[in-house]
Amino acid sequence: MSATDAGPRTSHLAPVWFSVTDLQVASGEGCWITTVEGDRYLDFTSGIAVTSTGHCHPAVVEAIRAEAGRFVHAQVNCYRHDLLEPLAELLDTITPAGIDTFFYCNSGAEATEGAVKLARQATGRPNVIVFQGSFHGRTHLAMAMTTSKTSYRAGHHTLPGGVFPAPFPHTVGTGLSEDEAVAQALDGVRYLLASQTAPTETAAMILEPVLGEGGYHPAPAAFLRGLREICDEHGILFVADEVQSGFCRTGRMFAIEESGVRPDILVMAKGIASGFPFAAIGAPAELMDRWPVGSHGGTYGGNPMGCAAAIATIGVLTADGFLANVNARGDQLRAGLREVASRHPVLADVRGPGLMVAAEFRDPATGAPDAGRTAAVIGHCRDEARLLLMGAGTWGNVIRFMPPLVVDDAEMALAVDAVAAAVDATA
């Protein structure tokens, strides 16, 4: 159907983006956005967990402003600007032990695909294992690696091969204890290696330590340790996709730290630069050295303004007391949501570390996912309390809370009150 057949076109933007709201925004500051009409909204989406230091943090704004006056684009193949190495040195100090060498790119999907490319190059093996409920991006290989919803993949087949989904340990709605779920999922990984992708053909396992689009499910430490053991047994690389969970979102710099598991490759994006498009892949130097020179690259990777934004962001995140506030506000949020759950059994589970928190809604009588109630609560918060939230989960029955990490106790109290009122009103 042509544009003429469909009626007059009201926008020249592609209609492919889904919309959480129809708000037209004019500015943002801290945890708040302001519309063109002058209405203020408390933003607990953070642009999908990106504005880690809040909207327009002064230190980040000034770093970008200053760098824009020196270089907007200093292409890394043509010459090297003076923020590339300082950012790499800074990342070396905050990433897990052994991750000491870095490649810069633009987005989480690009970093994920680059990590797989590195793993295949380094091992000489073709296949990768992903986990049920995963989201790794929307580019072609990343779509093949994404299993959280069919809507992310539908209409794009045939997708790249060599991707094998393994089970993720779930307890909510399954009747399993955590130990039982972990044992069952690890058995599933071993079965996959015996039945579909031989260890000698498996380059890597890639996992989000906390599932993002899949519903904010933290991977139990025992599961992560079990995967590390399997990888070590077979010479398989373990890739931690920390695109959404990284940079203090979970109350630690990286979520994988809680388990003590050492990844071979670390994927970083979203919160790394407070909203400037920037991403990175980290790995040991010995692993990075297996990439032939010139076999990977990118026009905009290591953009000087992006490096400046990332350095400034890390400076804010590592300041004294920053993580303490993240964890305190996370405790406040979970406590408030659990009080609501005590009065409304439809709120079946509250989970997640730091400020990567989920509220899952299920029918109390049947245990079935309740996407309708979830959407109603999100809509009530938006329309009645001017609180912006997003959903998640395969069944659309999870609200994910991902406020800017600079949120204060008063702002968190406003959000908790708004959710409580919404659950009451939609009963």
C-alpha cells in the first residue's frame, strides 16, 4: 500500500519503532524529563537503562562540550586521539580481573556480534550457545541469539546458523527451588553439548548475568559457576553480556562480580557513557591478540566525544558513596514493592539486585502471567502519576524498574507510592 492509499502522511519517520509513550520531550535533568507542554515526568526508564548518571549530568555534558570543540570525529584507523588509551586504562581498573584490553564500537548489538566474532576467531570453532530468555540485539546475528520474544525475530528468517539456545534456571511459575532449577538448566547445557553442538565446535557461551528483555531474572551464582566449569572443561569461552546490567546498575560495577566468576569476554554498552552512543568489548590481551590486524573495525568506534562521555561517566559512578546510594535505593524500592505484594497477590514476585528490579504479575488463582494487569499498572503510573515505566518478559507480565542511578530517596518514594496506587486502582 502506498502512502497515498493509506491516507496523508503525518511523519517522515519510519513507523517501525514501538512507543512506550507518545510524549514529545523538550529537556531532561537528573531523573526527570520535561515535555514541550512543560509537564514533568519521573523517568524510571532511563532511556532503557542508559542514562546511568541521570539526564544531562553536568560533568558528562561538560566533557562532551569540551571534546566537541577539539574533535567531533577522529577516526581510529586514520590517527589516534588522546582519550583512547586513558579510557582503556580506566576500564582496566573497573572490569573483572583479566579483562585488560578493549575494542570500542557504537552499540550493544555491535559489541555482542564483535564478541562472537572474536570468540570464533580465537577458537577456530563456529558455534555459540545462548540462553532462553536472552536479548542480545536486533542486528542479524544478534537476532539469531535473541530468544526473549518472537517479535524480535519474526519476518527476518532465515537467520544466521550456529546459534544454540540452552535453558535458563527459572523458579517463578515453575515450582522449582533455585537449586533444582540450576541443576536442571546445567543438565540441559550438557545435553545440548552432547546432542546438538559438540564441544569441539562450540566457540562460546554468552549470557546476560541478569536477563534484560527476558524479565530481569538474575542468573544464580551456582549457575554461573557451573557454566564456567563446563567452559573450562571444554575450552569454550564464557562471554558476559553486561550491556544492560553493567556500570553499577546492579549495585556493583558489573553483575558478574557477585558470583566471583571470571568471564573471558565482557560486552559493555548502555550505561557506559550516560546516553552517548558508545560500547566496548573487553578481553585479555592474549585473546585480543588472536584477531588478525584489520579483521575487525568500524568507522565511529572510539569516537572522541564518546570517550570523553565514558570517562566522565565512570568518574561519577566511582565517586565515594555512589554505589551505596544505588543499593540503598534498590532496597527501598524492593521493600516498597513487597509491601504492595503483601496486599495484592497478583504481584507474584519482586526481584533483582541494585536498581535492576522487576515486579512480576501473575493471576493468583491460576499462576498464569497477567500481561493485562501489568500494562494497566504501567498506564496508570504514566497517566495519573507521571511516572514512566517499561515492561519486559516473554509474556509481557513484568515491570522493570531502571531509574537513573542518581535517584534519591524522595524520588523513589514518589515512584513506590505511584505503583501502589496503580495496583490498588487496577484491582
